[in-house]
Amino acid sequence: MTSALDSGLVGFSLEVSRGNRCLFADLSFRLERGEMALVTGSNGCGKTSLLRVLAGLAVPDSGRVMLGKADIHRFLAEQRRDLVFKGHLNGLKKELTARENLEFFCRLWRGSYRADTVLEELQLSQAADSLVRHLSTGQRRRVSLGALRLQPATLWILDEPLAGLDKSGIDLICGWVGKHLQEGGIAVIATHRPQAFSGSYQVTIEL
């Protein structure tokens, strides 16, 4: 995996507030390629806010986030292709089928995986032509996370990716994360289930 992010992901003295309440301050960390950070803490402590800052979707009150040698908030459009953010919302078109949603992502990102290959990995081949609105909550989450296989990004930023998944789904996504790291990727994951992820390549950011 080649990338502009050879210097990794670095947060410098980050501070984020919500209204008049400071969620966290003076938060610094460094992740090299092949490493993962698990963001933990109680509801409302600022996990999602931190992920949005790391993805360049929100600006911190103070501090900086660097991807490689560039400030994330100054990334050009083509540079942003090297990171993917998956939040609480699935980001799927309910009027389209599971296959049509993934084929859209295939055309958008021009990755090496095909929609049918990902659907088979997701164990959703039989539901491939079902409208997303007719899928179960867990099936929708699988389709949404399937996009991770279709975008050739080095940095994965995932907000509670295991929510709504059964054991087989959890094992699948954790396996994808492990392979992503082995290939030199970086991951930042907010989760209430840190025990599901394992490996010496991780650090914990507790808010």
C-alpha cells in the first residue's frame, strides 16, 4: 500500500468544546503506519467529536492534526481520497439495492474490489438485489461497512463500527481492520467494545 501518509497521523494538543463545556484538552498522540488507536469513554465524552476533527470535518478549538506532512484541514480534494470516515449513519440510498449501493462506491473510488466480491464476504449475496429499506439493521450496517473494501484509503476513521452486528459480522470487520493494519494502514476506532480488537499495534485514547 503506497500513500502520502508515510509520516503517519499526529494530533498536537487538541482541545474541543461543546457549547460552554470542554470535552477534552491537551490531547496529543502519534500513530505510525500499521498502528491503530481505540477511542473509549462514556457517552457524551467527545469520541465522535474527536473523530470528526481527525477526519477534517470539524475544527478543534486549538491544536492541529497532521496526516503525513500536511494539516488535515488544508487537504486538497485528491488528498482526502486517502482517508475514509464511517460514522453512526450508514450513508446508503434506501431506494437502491445493496448491490447498487456498493457499485456506486466502486465507480466513485475506482478501487480494486468489486461489489459482488464484497457482498460475498459480507454473506449478503442472497440479499444483493433487495432494496436497502427492506434489509435488517445488521444487514444495512454490513453493506455500509462494505464500502471500506471499495475505497483504497490508508486511514480508516470508524465510529462504533460494531454496533448492530452479530458475532459473525463483528469477526468479519475486526478481520478487515487487522488486514488493513498488516498492509500498512492506520485506523482510529471509537468503540464500547475494545476487547473485540486485539494486537500489539494499538494504543488507547480514553476520554
